[in-house]
Amino acid sequence: MQHNEIKKTILLAGATGYLGNYITKELISRNIDTKIIVRKPGKIIDMASKLAEIIQAEVTRPETLRGHFHGVDTVISTVGITRQKDGLTYMDVDFGANINLLEEAKKAGVKKFIYVSVINGQLHKDLKLVEAKEAFVDQLTTSGLEYAIIRPNGFFSDMLAFLKMAEKGRVYIFGKGKKKFNPIHGADLAQVCVDVIDSKKKEIAVGGPDILTHYEVAEMALLASGKPINIIHLPHWVRKSILWIMRTFTSSKSYGPIEFFLTFMAEDNIAPRYGNHRLSHFFQHEIDTIKKRTNA
């Protein structure tokens, strides 16, 4: 089937995030009628087109969603807390907001719901960030709707943590840095999310084309930054100590992303390979962008 033969209306929630932004572009590039739910329409105005209807609503407030799912075939949600600081918890957003979307979808007769969780989420329900996502997955899989759970293996945007360290001249990794993973670019992941609209697959683990060790990513970040290779190996007891301190003395909102990152840094996370964007090119593009801004 050719992309432009799809005659469906897709509703996307989470369009202003890293991945949602790319999914919006992918849907529009395939001429798919799209409804986009955003809190602040001004953030996405550059994507407006005759194919995209922008709806101002708050996914945490179900009354604002009513009536907007009429005629929708499939919902795609990338909704989740990243760096919001509005007092909401993971259960409020990653679970509660997605439940609001699911309930409205069921009322409107939506056929399918596509949700983006994390790789191996089923194995990490003890982590605050994952607990809420997987609680929603449990609800979705028993909802009666067709569904697909996308499980990405880290975004390229997450790898900017390595680049930020590299720009300061040194990168810290845990242990020998031999754990492997294959993070994916948002554009490649967006293609997978849109392809699954017409797929029967229910769970899809997704990674990028290059399987890399943490040491190799650190080296790549330093090379892109034009710095000497200066990689500091921290023992795993330091990682565990940071986890304990964060869990004991800060709120789950503060420690959630760090808990997630530090836990996944201690294990291999290799997913089936998709796409053609290379992390080395992404790093170089980021460095070039920073240079242009500095020289502007």
C-alpha cells in the first residue's frame, strides 16, 4: 500500500514533544488527515496545514477532550512527563492523562490506540517513570480496542547528556562502559509509529541502526566536540549511591528521570534495528548548530 492511499483520520497527543514533533511531520508528509491535541497551540503553529487540525486541550482535564475524537480511526499518544514543572506526577500524566485519552477514544468508537512506552518496561515497573507507563499499558491491553505498544530504546535527544559532558572536556560512564544499546532518532521512530497504524503487531521494540557501547558513545561525543578522549570510569557503587540519595531525599518527579537513566546504564538494551540516522551525525549536527548560534 502506498502511503498516500491511507484514508484515515489520526489523532495525535503529545505533538510538541521530541517524538511527537516528528510524528506530526511524518503524518503530514504521508497526506494523512491529522488532529493534534496541544496545550499551547503557539508551539506547533509552524506545522499547521490543511491536513492538520490543531485542537487546544489539556489531556489531564478530560472535559477539554470531549467531542474532539469524532471521526478518528486511530489515536497515537506520546504523552508523558519529561521536564514539566507544573506539580503533576507520573501517575497524573503518564497514567491518568492517557486514561483520559483512552476513555474518550472508546466513547467515540475509535478503532485503534498506539502508545509509546519504553523498552523492557514490563521488567522495570519498580521505577517511578516506568510504573505509570506500564499501568496504562495494562489498561490499554484489556480495553477492547486494537492497540500497539511501541517500546523505543532511548531517543537521540537523550544522548545529549553525553554531548553536554563532552563539551566540558570529560565524559563520565559507569563501570567499563561495555553495556550495549541502540538509541533511535525521532524521525526514524516516527516512521515506525505511523507504519504500525496498518499493522497487526501489538508490541514493537525499536532501536536505531547502530549498536553501541556506552564507551563508544562517550568517545563519539568527545570527537564531535573536538575534545581529547577523556573518559572517567565511575564504579557502580557510585551509581547505586546516587540512586539511594535521590530516592531518599527528593520527590519522584525529581529523581524519576535520573532513576530511569542510571538503572538502564547498568544493563544491555538492544532492540531490533530500524532507520538510517547515525548518532555520530546527530552529535555533529548539534555541535554545528551550537557553533552557528555562537557566531550569529
